[in-house]
Amino acid sequence: MVANIGFTVMLGRKLTPDEYSIFLSLMYIVGLFSSPMQALRTVITHYTARFIQEDRKKEIAHLIRRWFFYMAGVSVFLFAIVMLQSEWIMASQKIDDPAPVRIMGLILVITVFYPILGGAMQ
């Protein structure tokens, strides 16, 4: 949390007000999609702990692999939506350059996988 605040303060000083507002609005969109994924993190944590208790540690790797495969499909779908709707996102956020929207799409793809690893390592 401290790193997040520091990063936000640093960005606020480095970016112009227009760039900073674009960044924040796109990160809120990422947060909108990634927040429900925390439920998956709880499920992965539950089953990882269960497999450890039952001495079925080999199934943890299978669980993670399976969910990575599922989430790869979800991330490709989300990235395709962002790329197909980038003009609409740019118009709704009043952005002239498509690069921030594309970067947001890549960040969204990465954040889809975070709950799987976070849940398994918790």
C-alpha cells in the first residue's frame, strides 16, 4: 500500500494533469475488471490449503495449470474487447492517442493471472 501511494505521488509529479487524469481513469477501468477476480484468489487459496492438509501437494500444480489455462482464455477475450473497443474507450475518456488504451489492455491481461499465483502462494 505504501508503494502504491508512492507510485501515485511520483506519477502525479512526473505527468501533466491531462496525462495523470487519463492514467487514473484507465487504471480505474482495470480495477473494475480485476476486483471480481479476487474471489478466484480466495478459491485458489482454499483449495491449496486443502490439498496441503490432505497431503495432495501434486494436485496444487495441476490446479494452478488448469486455472492458468482458463484465465488465458479470459485474458485473450478481454484483450480482444479492449482492442476492438479502443476507439470507443478513447472517445469516452477523451483520449487522442491509442497507446494508453493498448497499455491498459496489456495491464488487464497481466492482472487476470495475479489472483491465481497470489492465491496459491498465500
